[in-house]
Amino acid sequence: MRVRRAVAIFLLVVGAGACGAGPPLRVVSGGTDTGTGTPQASGSASVVSPEPTATRSRTPTPSPAASLETPPANGRQVVTTNDSGATVRLRAGDTLEVRLDSDFDPPTASGGDVLVRTSSYGGYPTGHPVDAVFRANAAGQADVSSSTDYACLHTTPSCELPQRQWTVHVVVTTR
């Protein structure tokens, strides 16, 4: 009975790992942890808690807000792919440099004349990282936004790759 239960647990663990249903589990068998070789209490096989695994989030996380919430001393603020969702404070005349991965479209700004794009290079379909510069033209609020784009989205039938949205909220004050 113990052997059958041990085999059932083992198959459950192996099956869950093969299906990607969570982090890998270590199995203790015959008194030794099969994942680390560490001696364990003898007895039937048992499942030990999941090992910590490093996972890479596909969702961008904002940079520390303190660095973006204060107008830059040098008049230039740089934002990257990881700053999506952040609020940036600028003074009229400051510049905002946007650096995004190559699969993003060149960014655009809403809010009328608050932000004016002065240059843009790269992005889909060039294969080069995006490097765009905006000048804070007038007091007010604007959003700078972009989304990912892929060649297969423009074919028939199109692929079903998820697209990521990227937005930074900008508040411009007068000097």
C-alpha cells in the first residue's frame, strides 16, 4: 500500500512538472532528497515543498516613483520599457527621452501641445530599439504611449500574439 501511494505521488509530481503546473517539486525517496542528495528521514516517498524558482515577469513594472516624480535637475528625464504606468513630472522646456524594446511602435503623445515629439528612431518594423525625444512645451498633462507590434499581426490569417501596452503619464509645470 505504501509503495502504491509513493508511486502515485511520484507520478503526480512528475506529471505536474511536465505540464508546467507550477514550480518543480523535490521528491524524497529512500531516505535521500532526490533533488539535492541530502539525507532525509527514512520511510516511504513523500513530496517536499516546492523549490523556489526564478521567474521573469512579462509585465513591465514601474521604476521607483521617486526618481520620476521630481522634475529632473538637468532638464532631461529618461524612461524605459519598465517605466510603464509611471507618472513623470517635467518643467516646460525639459525633455523626455523614451527608450523602448524594438518590438514597440514609435511612441505618441496625447494632450495637444503639452508634449511635442522632436525625434524618433527605431521600433517596429525596423528591428532597432525605440529612441524618441519629447519636449515639454506647455504646462498641462499628457500621456506618452506605445504598443508592441509584430509582422505576423499584419498577415492573413494573423497570429494571436498578445500585444503589450506601454504608457507614461506626464505632468508639465511652468518653470
